[in-house]
Amino acid sequence: MKIGELLEAIKESPTISPSFNSYDVLMVLLFFSEKKYPIGRYALREQLKLGPGVIRTLLRRLAQLNLIRPVEKKGHVLTAEGEETVKETRKFIAEEKRLGESYLFIGGENFYGVRLRNAADKISDGQEQRDKAIQVGAGGATTIVCKGGRLIIPSIRELNEKEEKMIREAFDVHEGDTIIITSADDDLTAWRGALAASLNLFTHKSE
């Protein structure tokens, strides 16, 4: 299942929690994909700081969509279809990682970056991505696009040689890519902010 189809299927559920967002779905799927063992709802609550009602609803819906399956009483793992959904997502969100501090990034003490394939033409000035990140608690977001072989902060400036070297060492940048780097007081919020800003580009819709 493609991530866009998944998000539409999730939204169609009459039982979905009002606090349930698309980036929560993506965060949980990526979390499952990083682990090679069953994950229970208490571990998800602890690691992702989601409420118990949200976790229960999310796990139930993902199971109904055949993206996860229970393993005895140990928790859940991705199904083959769930793994394929993550693979489809990786065609857009190519990389995600924690980053060290830089004067390029402001708004918090923890920094998280994602590289999005073929998204540069969807960026106007990066303000919408920053706003989406801030809405979920991040302190800010810096959007960088690769156009004409150069790394550019839209509507502001090209990166200087030192800045470009730092970004290219952190990410395998290709023409047309977009890098979104969010900052927050903790890693989880920075990650959530990066996913929220990314999904905004992926779906081209506001939640």
C-alpha cells in the first residue's frame, strides 16, 4: 500500500481519534521498520509519547489494513504488506537522521533532518514547512533544495561552501532533492516536526 492510500484509508475510519495525525501513522510505521522484534503498545507509548487511546486505535487500524500482525503476546511486527508500504515511503523520504548543531539551524537543542526525493519543485519559500513543524511542537525548520547542482535556502540564499559541504556529508543529495531540518528541545519532537513538514509535501494537503 502506498503511504498516500494508507493515510486516506486511515482518515475514512469513523472510529479514528481526533488527535490522530498522518505523521503519527508514519512515525509508528518507521519505528516498526527499525525494529526486528515485536513491539507492544506500552513500548510505543514510552518511545513515541502517544496517548493510550491513540496507540490502541492506531494499532487496530494498521492491523485491519494488514500492515501489522500480532506475535503471541509480545506485540506486533510489520507484515509483508507493511514492509512494502515502508519501502514505498522510502521512495519519497529517502533519508532521516539526527544532526549535530549548526548555526544554519535554530529553535532548539536537538536537530533532525530528512531528505526527500524529487520535491524541490514543490517548495515555494519553505515557510509552509516551517509552520507545519512548529504546529507539532518543533522550534523551527530550515528547508534546503538542490537545483542546478547547488544547495539553496529558497527565497533567501545559496549555501556557502562550508555549509554545502556539511549538508552533502550528512546526506546523499541528488538534483531535485529537498532537505528539511527541524529543531526542538528533544529528538522525538524534532523527528515529528520533520515528518509533519515532509508529509505536507507528500500529500499537498493540510490536515
